[in-house]
Amino acid sequence: MITYIIIDDEHIAHDIIKGYCDMLPNLEFKADCYDAIEAIDYLSKHDIDLIFLDLNMPKLKGFQFLKTLSSPPKVIVTTAYSEFAIEGYELNVVDYLLKPFSFERFLSAINKVTSSDTSTIRKESKETIKPEGQHIFLKQNNSHIQVDVDDILFIEASGNYTKVVTSTSTISIREKISDTIELLSDNDFIQVHKSFAVAKKHIFRVEGNRIYMGDHVVPIGKLYKTNINQLLR
């Protein structure tokens, strides 16, 4: 569960963000803050995972507020001003949402939060530890489908789409395979062909230039043979 607060001086912005968050099962609302001073006071007493941060606020601007935090939680910037995007990325914000933003764009930002959570845990651990309950949302046509990352067998480039093949279904999303791989940790997934990346844990057998995974057979490209050789050592 990701706990969050909203820092924005516009009430309608709070309503929109909370409305989007209420559609997702892994987000837990904690507080509305209408300026940075309220937020500083709240954060001094509570630990949270994520801030939705507006930039143009009274008393203290968004990035000025962010610079006052010694160990800030993850931050998604929500603003009407695109000219501050570069500074935001220099401050390691997770994403930069330009108002008005769609639910699809919002969902993309949330996926980056959950993906970076997984990456951070692995970097801090001497072992490769997969947190239980790691999920991402994938858009197929007009639906957003929640997928347990542990269930993904492999992903396959297919024209303008990427197929995400799980133990029970195949989901086609309008994304490049390279962008889809970025959502998944390279500790768990390995690219074995220009059109395929597989989950290491689901590999049953490697034989010649083929990988066997349950009922599926995935080819190994010549340029990616080294990846497999390193895995087999």
C-alpha cells in the first residue's frame, strides 16, 4: 500500500487526484495540504510514501519546499507550468504531470512509483528480494488491467504493440517493448531477443537457441546470447 498526501492550493486539484487514486487499490490517502507550510508540519509528524506536489503555491513554492526536506518521499509534480520540468528531474521527482492530465497519464506516473519502489529495495539488499504484491496496470484498448508482476512469463514485441504473456492470459498494450521493459526490474527480467524479454524465474529449460517456459517456447537472438550465457554461469 502506498500512502500519499496532496499539496496544492486549489481544491479542485485535490478532488481530481483523489478521484484518480480512489480508482486504484494500492493507494491510501492521508492528508490534504493547501500550502507547503501545512505539508512541512504534517511531514514532521507522519511518514508517507508519496507526495503529489503543485509548484505555484503561496508562502513557499513547490521546489523550494522540496529542497527543505532532507529525506523526501517520492514526488509526482502536478502543475500547469511546463518550464520547470528540467529542474524537477534534477530533484529526482518520479514524474511531472502537466495539468490537466488524463487518468491514463496519471496511471503511467503511478506505475513509475511502484517500479522505482521495487528497484530501490533491490539496490539496498545484498540479495535479490521481490516484494510480495507488486502490481502494475496495463492498458488494453479501453481497459486498465492490474497484473501481478510475478505472473508475467515474458513480453513480446508485436508491431506497434507489446504482448504481455502471463500464466493465465495475454495482454496487448500499445507500447514499445523497450518502454515496457523499463517498468520491470532487470533483476527479474532479461532480454533474450530484439522482440522478447523473459522472466528469469519462469525459465524451465534452455536448449540451443530456445527457452522453454511452460507451454511457451521463446527464441534466443544471436546478439542476446551473451545475456543467457551470463545467466547460466
